[in-house]
Amino acid sequence: MSIGEFSRRSRLSPKALRLYDEIGLLAPSRVERHSGYRYYTAPQLERARLVAALRRLDVPLADVARLVDLDRAAAAEALGALGRELDATHAARRRLVDALIDDLHRRRGNMKEVDVREVPERHLLCLKRHVDPAGAWDLGKEFIAVVRDAGLPRLEGPAGETFAIFWGEVSQDSDGPVEWCRPVPADEADALAAGVPGLSARVEPAHREAYVAMGNYADLGDEDWPLAERALRRWAEERGLSDEGLSTTPDDLGVRITYHFAEEGPDLDFAVPID
């Protein structure tokens, strides 16, 4: 059948079929050498319809290619796992929607817990760059590798943990500046900075932080961050703190994520310095 007929029966547009041919996901049965016309066979419809259904579920093309090449039993098992992931994603988004509704009605709702800690003055070695969301973690991996290779000494306790400061909005629409920081002994900071090209040294003043314990990095979804920010802002409002009382701008100390590294992966907390 022609590409037009196959498109109608598979519910895949000719444009999508040409793309899937180019990437090796769904090649035509025959292509005329002189005209370039593509022709398909009826047995290819099952694969095409599965591809179409998976794309309607927003499954990435790389995962689609893996799924459609599995045998029926393995594909069914993989789709079951996908269904469970979709359920978890839906539940997480539902929590965020419920939180937004609570805010509009000025209800407290199911709020994350906020704690406060004292942070001493710290000498830091830092790496700062404008990045998108994926680049923020890539920058972190680069920073952690530099720190590890340099064998930097580590301060004991929570004040010695690595952290990342978000100096601006970091989203798919905004590549904000992110600064990864490692506290080091004050009397060694300048010498250490001189020995590690690319890292800069600075001093962060003593302050208090309001923070939300986020849990393990592997368990977090995109919706957890606005829920944590919501909890911090509501906490501040209940204590009479305005936005000016939260250090969220480049002129202040900046919102930050602290990474408490362990064998099973880092536990994170989301913090805002407070006046």
C-alpha cells in the first residue's frame, strides 16, 4: 500500500513515517528507486499502530524503538512498567494541582515540613555557569569530578556538604546561572583555589536557612520542587517574612540545594537563606 494509505490505516502522518524511516524505527517494505515513493505491507500495521499509541503516550522515540523490538511477552511486561510510571507521574501532578488549588483558596493543605538551621561563615570553591535543567546536573557532575580529582579536603558535618545555588530561573525556557560550591578549610582556601584551575574562591557569610528535606535524588520528580518552594513561602508568610526576608535574588545568598552524598545516592534538601 502507498504511504498515504498506510498513513490513514496506521494513524501516523506521512511526515512521521518519513522520520521513522530515517531513524530506522519503521522502514517501508519497498522504495521505488526513481520516484522515491514508499510502499508498506499490511503486516507492518501492527508495529505502526503500536508506535502511534506509544507516541500518544509521549514515550520517547528511543524507548519506543526498544519496546517495539521486544517479543510480545517482554513488550507486555515493559508496558506494565510504563503504566506504573504513568500512574506515579499522574499522582505527582495531581498533588501539585491540589497544592495550587489550596493556594488559590488560601488553604494550607498537605504542606511539606520546614526546618531551620544555622550555617557558619564558610570559605568556598565554586564553579558557576548558565545552564538549562539538564545542564545543571551535568555541571554538578563536572564539578564533583574536579573536586574528587583534586582531592580537596572536606569539612565535617552538614556545613561541609556540597551545594548548588540557583541564582536565577532554570527551566526549559530559561538557562539561569547555577553555582556549585564546596566548603573548604579557611586557611587552605586560597592555596586550594590556585591549584584547581576553573574554580573560584569566595567567602559566604554566616546565616540561617529555612529548608525542606527532599529525600533521595532518584525518587524526586519535577513537581517536588514547586511543592517545596510553596512550603517555604507559606512558612515565611506565617512568620511575617516578606519576599525581601528570603534570600532569593542575586544580591542575596540565593536559593540552594544541598547534596548529602551516600552509597545509595545523594539525599537533597532545598533551602532559602533567611534574614
